[in-house]
Amino acid sequence: MAGTDQVRAFIVEKFLFGDGKNFTDEDSLLGKGIIDSTGILSLIAFIEQECDIKIEDHEIIPANLDSVKKITAFLHHKQNSLTNKQEILETYAAFGG
């Protein structure tokens, strides 16, 4: 799964052209004009590929994707949620479901 360093490196390389010295993990990507709507699509494609997850339309909100810190928290939450669902399915299958 992509972590803080990978997400940060992608944003710095793709949108800040390698100059991330004044960029913090709390900076608003939209508010500071780092990423626009097209950039969000590129960011989502990167996350889906690196993490092997699908980001649903209802999850594409600033609370999940507006900073490196928010992206990392969203990814951890989503990964934990997927793990819990998998455990439930495995338990169900073990009992003949």
C-alpha cells in the first residue's frame, strides 16, 4: 500500500515538478492550487494502481484527498475496512456459508 512517502513523492514529482521544499503533508492540494480537477483524476489513478483498490465516486471528497495527511489516513481506513470485510467473508465460508 502506498504510504505517506510514496504519496508525497508522487505529488512533488507530478505536480510540483520536483520542488517540494515548501510543501508540507498538511497543505491543501486544492486550496494551494497544487492539484486541479484533472490532477485529482491522476492522483486517484496512482492510488488505485499502487494500492490495488478502487476509490468509489462518493469517496472523492476533500476530506479524503485534499492533503498528503488526509490521503494517508483515508488509505489506512480503507485498507482496514477491506481487511475486516475479508475476515468476515472467510469466517462465513469456514462455517459453510
